[in-house]
Amino acid sequence: MSKFVVSARKYRPVHFKDVVGQQHVSQTLKNALKNEQLAHAFLFCGPRGVGKTTCARILAKVLNCENRTEEFEACNECSSCKSFDENASFNIHELDAASNNSVDHIRSLVEQVRFQPQQGKYKIYIIDEVHMLSQAAFNAFLKTLEEPPPYAIFILATTEKHKIIPTILSRCQIFDFFRIQVPDIMQHLKHICEQETIVADDDALHIIGQKADGALRDALSIFDRLISFSGKRLTYDDVITNLNILDYDYYFKVSDAMLKEDVGAMLSMFDEILSKGFEPDIFINGFAEHLRNLLVAQDVATLKLLQVGDTIKMRYETQAALAPKSFLLSGLNIANECDVNYKMARNKRLHVEMALIKMCYINRAVKLTSNGQVAGHPNTAPEKKNLDLSENPQKAAVSAAKPNQKVVAEPKTSSPLEKKLPSLNLGKSLSIGSLSSLMEEVVEEEKQEEARPVMLTQEHLETAWKEFAETVVKQNTVRTSFKQVKLSIEGEKARVTLPSQYAEGNIRSEKELMPFLRKRLGSKSLLIEFVIDLSLKPKVEKPKTPKILNEKDKYQLLNQRNPHLSELVRRLDLSLGK
């Protein structure tokens, strides 16, 4: 018979320090042991596979250990530890409440509590899935749980805390276990790979961590299955093939085709995805997640929300720099509507294809306006808007910032066509005459913009900056921030040095700044780099503390203002007080 042991059992933690992702629980229990403030009843709550029973077994082992270490861990050498490892301990009892949930089982347990431990200091009772106990069993357990003998400790574990009656909850010290984060699962899997001499790609382990949904036991089960398939070499392709996961590469290729308005390539890619056995609704939901990730990747502050590997994260950052915010927000809205109406569609493939084709033409020229009319065409009736589109396009790129510098990649200037067309209902279309006349106006405006000379000089930048601050900025506090900056030009990049992050926030809030500067300076690719320099902050002098005057000082001050005062004092023979 094979001696194979699954990883979940083989690498089950035996010390508090080995517990993955639950440091808040293990550290609290170690501190309780150190300070001798141990409760008589614990309740471990949390999702499956996050370490509840493991922590209960470790705590039970440490409590009866005869030679605890300085870190309050079990020694694994004393007779108590060895008997526990061999499942031969008479002082540690484990009960599965799922199959022992009657009142008779609990009465039998209560009878055992009456007897003192044969060896060691404590008798520990670990009751797993305690929410499965019947109402009568809970009631029979209440008195013993509230006032147990000094040598008895109860450790209850459950995945459904809300099913436990309040009288039990009030008698226990409750610990909430969290879902284990993907990086923690990856680190644990890497440790196992080192022990088993397995070579695994980081992206492959990351996919396993995501698929486990916070349960380390599930991650280890998936890992064992994949190793059985691939042997000592685990690759990203092996993982997505065996777990039936759509490769990220398809989402990136479909997005590239949409940004290029290449409908043929996009539909061909979608057909290839369906030919691999993936359902259309699975793809549209995955693509919505992809658009969300692109939106997250456009801001450095939210980049940490990307739950992907480092290689794929770099691809997200690259593509996010090319995707306008209006495209992403509109795409998310279309994908959501497609998913909502998917079950009602008779031709489900065509339903998804129509949504994808709409996404292809988002960037053609959609932009919200206040009245919903086509600019320059008063005869065009307002259309009811079905899409929630962004009023401002997204930043074009996010550059890597140097120390003490923040580089902001500003949005591309809206094209004349984007300015002319409002948010369109993509289910409708403009008349041919309106569209042709509109395109003529667009071409004429583009010619005028191309003919405008480029004026990227220090003097022109300062003039345009001052003009914007005086004519566009409305709030006095924001206008003050515009006046506190120091400007300089480096190629097609304007460096703006500010005294504080508050001033930077005020300037960033003016969304029309970049289109204004690009138009005034004649450069469509102008970028702004913000640099914080605290030395520019105006110094505020502390008010001088006024000197306290005595009677003599007051007299001298008054005498300086009125020289006749001394003569008056002499004639009246007055004397000054001390």
C-alpha cells in the first residue's frame, strides 16, 4: 500500500509560529500562556480550511507540555507531546459534533469531565463543528461550560457562528479566523516545493491561491492534484489547463483588439475561447473582472488591489496606460447589462457578441454633455442616455516616480470628435447627414489644431499657467496653490514644484488644466510632473510676546509721547510708584 500522505496532513503546523495567516490568534494565545490568563472555554470561528482545528490541537498540546520553550511552544520531546503525536493521549479528547450531536453524547462528555487527568495538568476537549449540536445538547452543555473544573478546558470550533445559541457564545472567549490571503498561501506552497524539490512558477502558485478562495486546505488539495499531473515541474499552463481557467492572455488580446476597433480580430478571439469549451457568460464575467483590474491598475494607490502575479501585474499596468477611463467605465456597464440579460437571451452567443461589438466602438467618440445633444447640430433631438460614461477621460500613463517625486500621467486631450459627440446610446445611430456634417467640422478643427505652433518654453508655460489660474480657477484656496508653484520645462514635460501635498491635491482637482495647457502650448503629448519641495512653503513668523511694562516704563513711554508730562509731575510734586 502506498505511503503517500496528502500535503494538508504532512505539512500541518505543529507550532504556533507555523500557523499560516492567523498571527493575531496565535500571538494572543501565546501571550495568554505567558501571562497565565488562559480562559476555560474558547470558540474558534471562521471559514473552512483556515486553521481552526489546527490551532486547537496546538494549544491543547502546549497546555500539557512538560518542557515548554521560551516562546511558549511545545517541546515535542516530553511524554505528553509524544503521546499526543501518536494519538494516544488520555487527556486530550476530540469530538466531531456533526456525528455526535445528540444530548446523550454531551451527557457522556460531561460525565468524563468529572474525572481528573491521569497525566499532565489539564483535560482538553476539542469539539469540532459545534454548531451541529442539537438544542437539547446545547442546553445540557451550558452548566458545565460555565463552571467547569479547574483542570478542564473546552475548545469549540465552527464555520457557522450564527447558528450557536447566545448563551454558549457568552461563556466562551471568541477568536475569529480570517480567510488566508493569496501571498500567504503562495509562501506556504513555496516552502512545500522547497521541501519536495519541486520547481513551480510564481504565477502558477498565485492561480492556486486565488482558486482556493482563502482556504489553505483547499489550496493544498489542488496543489497535490496538479503535482500528480505535472510531476516535479509545475507551470502556469499546467494550472490553467487542469483547473479549467481562461488564460489572462485572451483578455489582454481582446482588450487590444477593442482599443484598435478591430472587430474581426475580437470576434475571432471570442470564437477561439468558445471552441475551448468556455461558456459565453463565463467569458463576459471574466472580461468584466479584467476591465476592473485595468481600472485599478491606473492608480498607484489602488494597484495593491490587483490579486495577480507580478508578471501579469506588469501587463495590466502597461495596458491600463493605453485604455481611457471612459472606455473602462462604459465597458463595465455594458458587460454588467449583458450579464443581467444573459439568461433571457435566446441566442446567447449573439447576445455576448453584440455587447463586445459595442465595446469596440466606445472610443470612437463618446463623452457626456450636460444636455445630451450633438454639438453644432441644434436639430438633433436629445437622446436618452443608457450608458454611464465618465465625464473625464482617464490618465494616459502612470510613470515610475523617483524618490520624493510623483509623476502624474495626465489624460490625452479630447479629440474634436469626442468634444462634438455626447454619450451615445450605442443601440442607436446618428443620421448619415448629421454624421457627415459633423465629421466635416471635426476635420476642420483638427487642421486648425495641427496648424497651431508649438510653444514649449518657460515663458509660455508661466503665461498659460497664470491665465488658467486667473480665468478658470474659482476657489481662492485653489488659486493660492497655483501661485505657490515653481515651473520649469524639460522637453515635453512640465515640472511643477509645490510646497505641500495639499497644494498638489488642489491642482489635481482642476480637471481642465491639462487640456487648457496643451491647447495653449500647442502640444498634444504634454505631461506634468509634480515634485514636493518643502522649502517653498512660506515661513510663518511667530508673533513676538509683548513686554510687560512696569510703572516706570509706562511713565517713560507716556513722557515720550507728551514732553509736558514731566513738567506736570514736577509742579504737583508727584512720585512714581515702584
